[in-house]
Amino acid sequence: MKRFSLRQQAPASRRRLWSGLACLLCLLLAGFFIFGGSAFGTAETADGSAEYQANRAKLISYTLREELTRRHFSHKPLDNTLSMTAFDLYLKQLDGQKRFLLQADIARLRQYAIHIDEELNRGVIELPAVAAGILAERVLKVRDLVQSQIAAPVDFRLPEEIETDPEKLDFCADEAALRERWRKIIKFQLLSRLLNLQEEQQEEAKDGKTAPKKSEAELLAEARSKIAKNYEQFFARMLEETRQDHFDRYFDAVSRAFDPHTNYLPPTQREDFDISMRGSLEGIGATLREEDGYIKVIQIIPGSAAWRQGRLKAEDTILKVAEGAGEPTDVTDMRLRDAVSLIRGKKGTEVRLTVKKADGTIAIIPIIRDVVQIEETFVKSIVVNDDKSGRNFGYIRIPSFYRDFQGGSGRNATDDTRRELEKLAGQQISGLIVDLRDNGGGALTDAVAIAGLFISKGPIVQVVASDGKSQVLEDEDPAVNYAGPLVVLVNQFSASASEILAAALQDYRRAIVIGGAHTHGKGTVQAMLDLDRAVPFRNMDQYKPLGALKMTIQKFYRVSGGSTQSKGVIPDIVLPDRLQHLKTGEQYIDNALPWDTIAATPISPWPNPLPETSWLANRSRERISKDAGWAELTKDVARAKERSDKTQRSLNIDKARRERAEERKLDDSAENTMHGDFGDGMGKTKDKPALSEEEKRLELVEKIRKDPVDREAMAVLGDLLSGKAGPLAGTAGQAGRKPALVQ
């Protein structure tokens, strides 16, 4: 990463730099006493001792403090406000589900809340060491408590409920309250396991298996045994955690206090990050993150096993992992690297994930592990005949903005999109749909270049760096590869580079953007800094590797001046979305950088004006009101919101059965309305062979025709071609226009 010179520093930045140099001098002068015998601490060995950990923490804290305050885009000061934010994040990592710590423990830890900045400045880090001791003591007590609760009598006929959302809970006041909380947790898990075993027994009976039917008491005993084994492993993992693990979480909390995409990555997580970037790991192909004690799916890698299977989605929370039909392991409160080791495995083997979907439903998803199939990650197109109009429309799916920077295949999303446009041009299409749904981004180069395929040359996006310098990235090629009617599809999982493409085509009034209320809203750029190289001291090898810092250094702005950060891109026509009730996207993430504006950059709008958005939205509203498929989806939206809002679960066996049945209906309905892709089809298992290319094509055409959003996109293209275009829109871009919401 390029270092800034003194001339490039703003006055406040210069003061911070001189302050940092003064701190460095103090550290050097005090080094003899701090590191034991030498200003650079050569005597200490990496033996995991408290002294070694303190010295290593001092080194990391100094480096993080200097890099974050100087180079992060926000230039947040290291003060009491940031300390409080970091403390809250650390507490969520420590006991996010509020199952161990008591209110007295929290009060003791909270004494450090406004002093984190002082700890970092002094290099004497106390909070994680104190927290480690408190948590270890509580884990031992809870372990004994859980063992007794698993063996205790249980009555599933009582009208009891359990709150499953930790945000709605407080930490327990005393040990009696903690015992009661765990009583309900264990009862809920026993009930869930019992119902699973009963359903499995019923399925086996339907399949003609003649195994003796077990009584409820026998199944309950089996459930107790399995849960006891899971908790034995769970507590063993927790007790294996080192103080270094707590220091790592502490430093990550400090980093995330600057913004959610800035992270401290200890050496093991840095390795995992590098593997995920290469995308060649034999596994399921999902980017995961540890969040408040849960393992959360952040992104599905195009072409991966999970992508082809189709059911695992971003925002899903992984609760359990099983090897095939084996006993599932609870991964709640598990370290990310341990959970990943369970999910990874040999190509061709099956992993079963128990996940909590974003709408609150629980699903078991079987996935056959595989390497990423590169061919499936590429841009592809298809021609779909619209039954209503009889017209042929082109459909291009861009799963990500890929580019080979390593000299491998040499392929990139721009060349592949151009190639698909040329292919479609020979098939006499009347309009084009570009599908960016679930596209998490990729190479900025390709977002800019692909926008240029649809317009003549001009600015595409503005980029502002942490030093305040800005640049405009332009398409310099005057050629237009497709000039016909254009619709772009987005959803709340369209992020980063896909938002830049959609925003540019919207600002130029080149395309009609259709989707949910907003896109993801990730309008920032991160860079990776190797802390081993950033350390200014010599002879510190005994404390390495130190890990890495992933840090936000730039921000995107549209040509109209508005940021894509936080708000994302607001479609011209907003359609009902099954997940519209979810608080998904950058604007709902703690400490996300805000939306703001800079000066617009001049552009030459598309010379063929589009009709006013309100006219198109009214036409769309009329169609939707008469469409049975949309009516059913609207009902599903209401049911999904109701289910998501209801975080209390029944501990009564009869009511729990009814809840599970309702969840299955909701889950089945959701699968029937998922939009299509170019993979091997939904629900691929060991027994379902891969489809031929022609079978894939026919399946995809059928999915597009059934997908209500794709159908509406074709109808909007029909409006643009109808000759009844209504009043023409102005040419001012998005600024000043309000999108119409289609109910």
C-alpha cells in the first residue's frame, strides 16, 4: 500500500502523524523495560506466556492505531466514542447470545469501555485478558449446569415459549436466572431433536423400512444422548480458546469500529481469506463470517457447489454441520476456522447444513462438495420467447465481475459480455434483460467497461480516496454494442461493482432498473495490509506472523454525485420482494459509512429518452394487480414478515409441530419462486446427475418464464416497444426523480 508523504497530509493528519512519531519515540525509549533487555525484545520466545502475549499485543496495537487513524477513509479519531463502539462489538463477540455472562460480569467489563483508546495509546491491553478469565470461569459453571439440565425431566405439554433473538434479551441478573435460561435452551433443543427423530421415523415407514418403531420415550433418550455429545464437544472447544484468541477478537472489534468492512485478520484467518479469494477450495463455495456467535453466509461463489445446488443464500445463518447422514455438530459460538474445517471436505462427499433462513425458517440443505466449476462463473446469455407479445428477448446473467489477474484463463466479464451481445445480435432480439441479482461485485474495471458496451463514451463512476483525492473512471470507447431497449434487474444482494453498473445506466437514462426497494449499498473499497511489513521496528520476528488489516480506503460516487454507499441504487420500478421486510444491506449494518454526495460530473445522457418512470410504474402496477402469481407472492411476503417478526418459539410439542409445518410451506413456496441461473438446477444431490447443455437451456427458459420478476421485466420491455411510451422523461439523471413503488 502506498504511504503518504508529509505534503499530502491535511493539518489534522499531520498532527496525528507527529503524535504517532512521538509515541514511537516513547516506545523506543521505553523498549528496554517493555521488551526485556533490548529495545527490540530479542530475548522473548514465542512460548505463549503472558509476557509474550503482552509484548505481541503491544506491537499489534501500535501498528493498528497508526494505520487506522492515518489511512482509513473516515479518519475517525481514536477517542471515547470509538472506544464505546469497539467495546460493544467486542462484547457481542465474547457472548453475543447472552448465555454465559451475568450482569455483574458486564458491569466489571464495562469499566474498560471508554478506555480502549487509552489502552491502544499506551500499548497496555487489559480488557481481553480480564474477559478471558471471566468467561473461562462462567463456561465451567455452565458446563455443569447444562449436564444436569439435559438429564432433568421435561414436560413438552406445558404452554411455554423461548425467546430466540438475543437482541431482545438482557444478560441474566444472577445464576438462578442463568439456570432458567439454559433450562429453556435445552428444552427447546430436546424438543427440536425429538421432532426430527419422529419425522425421520415416519419417512422411513413411508419408504417401507421395517425397523421397529420407537416410542417417544426411546426417541427422547436418543435426543438426550446426541445433545449431550454435542455439548461435550462445544464446551471442549470453548475451553481450548487461548488468551490470544481473545486478543484477536479485541483487535478485530477495534478495527470494525471504523466500519464493518475493516477487519483485523489473525494469521489463520488471513490464510482462510486468501483461500476464499482463490476460489479453488474443495468445499461448498460460500464466503462465511463469524457474527455475534453465529456463522453467517455472506456470499455464494458463482460456479460453486452451493451456487449450483441453489438453496443456500446470502444472509443465511449456519446452525449445524453434518457429514452426510451423520450426527450434526452445532456450530453456534464456534470459531470460524473450526466451522469452516467441518464444512470443507473431499470432492464428491456430502455435507448437510442446518440453516436459519433470513425469514426465520429452518432448513436442512444437502450439498455435494466440489471445486468451483469455472465455466459456470462466466457470463452467459439466452433468448426467451415472450408468450404474451410473441417477441424474442435476450437475457444475460452476469454472476460477478471476474477478471483473471494471475495470467490463468485470461477471461474477464467485459469480453464475455461483449461476446454474448454479439451472439444475441444475430438472433433478432427485441429487447434485453441484464440480470445482476445476487451479483456481489468484483473487478471495478469490468463494471466500467460493461457500462460502456451500452453507451457511447463518458464518465461511469467517481472514486474518492482517504486523502481526499478523487478521480473519474470513464468509458473511452465510443462504440455501442447494444442500442435497443434495456432492463436491468437488481436485488438487495446486488453489491459494489454491480451497483456501479446499474447506477451508471440509470443516470444516463439508458436502462430501466427493476428490483426490490434498494440494492446492498456497498460503496467502499478495501485494501489488504500485511502487518508484518507495516511494523516499523526491527528484530521482531519472534512475534510474527502478526496477521493482516483489511481496511476501507476509498468510496464510490455516481456521476450524478450521490454515493452508492448505504442507500445503494433505488430501482426505477420497485417490485414486491419476498425478503423486503428484512433489514438487509449496508444501511442496517452497525458502523457503516454514511451516504453523502460530491459534485456531479457532466455527462451526455442517452439520446433516445426513456418514458417517465411513473408511467412505466403505473403500467406495472396494473399488471401485478391482475396476476395470480404476484398475488400469491404478496401473500408470501406478508407471511414471511410475520414469521420473521415472531422470534418466540413454542416449547409445547403440539404447537411446535404446527409451526414446523407452516415453515415448510413457506420454504417450499420460496423455492418455487427463486429466479433462475445457469447452474445444474436446484436441489442437486448425489443421485441427481448433472444436466446436459440443452437440458440446462430448456430448464432456464422455463424458470425465466415462471419467475414473476423476469416476466415483469419482459412486460416493461414490451411497454418500451409498444409505441405508447407516454410522456418522455427529462435528462437530469436520477437526481430529483422519485421511484414509484409497485405494491
